[in-house]
Amino acid sequence: MSIMDVDELYDFEDYFPSMIQRLGSEGFMGELCSGFYLLMDVTKGLITFESLKKNTLVLGLHDLGDDEIVCMLAEGDMDGDGALNQMEFCILMFRLSPGLMDGSKRWMEEMDM
């Protein structure tokens, strides 16, 4: 199961575009960093399986299975260490936001004009 499948199960609503409008880009990045710090293992400085499992209640995902947590981590784990550092987490959050991805495409097209 991929994180995209988890989104379908939990009726994911994309608030990121409206958050950027309200907070600005710096404020939004600050919120993403706060989310990372909330979910990370403080001793390792990474979001690990254990830290994510512990925080599933915070995320409203109390019935998420271990295999689904592993899939969520694997979706963003670019260096293969089984955990997410801050950059991997932020990239994953951007990838999971259809509104941000559409906005990015639009901004790139506007720059080519």
C-alpha cells in the first residue's frame, strides 16, 4: 500500500495552497518544519517508524497498521535509511499536495513566458 492509497482511505484534504496564501512561503515552511519536529524522534533527529507510530494519534490515524507506516516512510525515504530527515519530509509533503504541484507547474509555465 502506498501513501496515495492511505490518502484515499482517510479522505485527505489538501490545505497547503490556502496555508501558503495565508502564511506566506516563509510561514508555511515554518509550519512544515514544526510538523517535522512534532513527528521526529528527538534523539535521532529523524522521523522513524517508532516516532511515526507513536504519533499516529496526533495525525488522526489511530488505526494505521505497521505496514502502512512502513509504506509512508518508504514513500519519502530518498537515502534508503528507513527514516525521514527534514528535507525528505518537506519534499514528501510537497509531492503529496496536488494543489502545490499544480501551482508549481503553473509558476514554471509563467516563468517560461
